[in-house]
Amino acid sequence: MEDVKRLVQEAYEFGYFVGYKGHSEWAEWVRERRERLYARAQELGVYDLVKNAYNRGKLEGAKKREEEIRKGLGKETAGEERPRPRISLEEAEETIEAPEVEFVRFLESTRLLLPPDLLDTLKHLKPPRMLHLGR
């Protein structure tokens, strides 16, 4: 259950990042990461849930970007300090590719919450109480 919840959260965050940053879904690194998410979802039997979370995040990210562009906040405003990532750029570049570094920085500087209705769908995935799992 925790794996499913984490996977849905990751799909939503990645979709939000792609939508907010305006990345093309056909960029190889985006496609590969999305396919890894979908493959993991297929293994857990929650493909549709993960796909919906990704698409929802992408739409909401694009919407937020559009709002900020309209307000003139699309890029960092002068004098505004952004939170620094916990890992250094050098460490990140050694372990992951450059687009992935951007994604890590984005997650560190933005707090994303799953919409409540996505969390409600997870209730249907709980094992029956009669199996006494996890107790």
C-alpha cells in the first residue's frame, strides 16, 4: 500500500514538473522516466491510477505556470531567494543526468500535495481487514 501511495505521489510530482517547466513529453529522459513509472505501476496493478495522477499533475503544473506567467512570476523575481537543494550540484551530476538534476531541484524548491480525490482512490486499494495484514 505504501509503495502504491509513493508511486502515485511520484507520478503526480513528475507530471507537475513536466507541465510546470513546459518540457516535451517526447524528450527521451521524460519518456524514459514516465515509462519506468508506468512499468512499476503495471507490476503493482495500479496503472490507471498512476497514469491519471501523472496527467493530472501535468495539467495542474501547466495551469500554475500559466498563472505565474500572467502575474509576471514565471522566472525568479529579483531579490527573491529560492530554497537550496540538500545535495550539491556536483553530487547530483555524478549520480544522475542533468534533466534529473533540474527535477530534484524543483522538488526541493516546491511543495506539492496530491489532490484529495487522488488520495480517495487509494482507499479502494486497502487489503480486506479479514486478512489481518500488517497487524
